[in-house]
Amino acid sequence: MIDHIVLVKFAESTTPEQLAEVVSRYKALRAHLNGVVDLQAGLNFSDKNQGYQVVLSARFENRAALEAYGPNPQHQAVAAYIREVGRLDSIVVDIEL
């Protein structure tokens, strides 16, 4: 299995409603992806978050499922929304379990 974790930092102009919409849209991806074991998203409340407000996490059956995820049209639409509402930076971690 593969865990894919993304931390996203947004501009100060990004509203709490937009952050909640990012979480909602990401969670809705599950219905459109093959090879997903689990998919989670939420707002980072840690006081050590270094400005990264949103955490996105997906567990895939294998590397092939992770590779198919990137170009998936629904995933690309969520990524476009994230950029549209003020994404400044992101950290991506992929680990094999």
C-alpha cells in the first residue's frame, strides 16, 4: 500500500469557507478514483503547522493506483480549485507501507 499525504499552505486572502470547500471537494474524489483504500482531508489545527492549513491524505492499493491518480480529471479539477483559491506552497509525501 501507498500513503500519499499533502500539506497545503494558502494565501492570507483565502477564506475559511474556501478552505472548507477544498476539504469537501477532495473528499468527494473518492467516488472517482480506482485503487483507493482510504481518503481523508481536514484543516490542520496544530500550533506547529508552519502555515500549512490543509492536510489531504489518500491510501492507495499500489503505486499504479497512485500514478493513475495524478492525471485523473476529477483530481485535476480539485487541484485547479486549490490553485484558484490561493495555494502558496505544498509538501507531498509518498510512503510505501
